[in-house]
Amino acid sequence: MNGDGAVDVADIATIIDVMAGSSLQYKDKADVNGDYTVDVADIASVIDVMAEM
């Protein structure tokens, strides 16, 4: 999500940054589940991917 090639806690931190209004360059990518909203559901989606690894 944040472009570093890994799915990890850094992606969750980036989503939180987007939700807080910073790191807006990642806003489109932060909508992990594609529902046009960046929220805790996107964080849950990243956690789900991490759990499958």
C-alpha cells in the first residue's frame, strides 16, 4: 500500500496518516477495500492479508 513492496504494519500506519489528513499522496492506495472511503475497514483488510501470509 505504501509502495515498499511489503504488507506490514507500515501500511497500517500509512492508512492512519491518511485518515489523520497527512500522507495524502497515498489516499487512493489507502482505500484498500475499494469502498471510496479510507477508514478502519481498510486497516482490517491489511490485517487480513497479513494474517494470510
